[in-house]
Amino acid sequence: MQEWLSEHPLVSYLLILGFTIYIFNKVFRANSEKLPILKEVMVYVVMIIGSFVLMILQIDKLPIIQCMGIAVLMMLMLRGRQLYDQWKSKRAGNGAIKEADPSK
């Protein structure tokens, strides 16, 4: 896989850029605050340049895409766990209310 990614730099670049944007938005924008438009543009320009540097390291045989993929997978697992815990607490909360209601 590493060799194939080294032979296809555009695919490598797009994967790295996509992972970078996803990780940035999920980690650093957890509260969904919007930046002023000029700062927003600057953030994405820096990500585009940084992704190019990471692509060079990927082509130079460092497993950048694989590491970022693991990070995204772990973030998705965390989100799944949060949704499960939220669902479980709602389900337990509704059951407790039904049992405590003497009219039923």
C-alpha cells in the first residue's frame, strides 16, 4: 500500500488533506465557533501547505496516511461510544420515569 501511495501523489495529497481537515474540524472546532472569513481562509491555506509537506514525507516512505487513518478511526470509535452512551442514558432515563409514575 505504501508503494502504491508513493506512486500516486495526487491521491496521497487528497487523502492527507481530507484527513487533516476532518481532524481539525473535529478536534479544534468542537464548539462550532466560526472564525472571521480572513482567518478561516488563512487556516485552510496553512492546511493546504502543511498537507503538501506531509505528502512529501509520505512519498519518502513515512506512514503518514496510515497514522492519520488510525487517528480518524479512533475519533469515529469515540463518537460511536458517545452516541451509544447517550442512547443508553436516554433509554435508562425513560425506563426510570415510567417505573416511578404511580398513575400507570
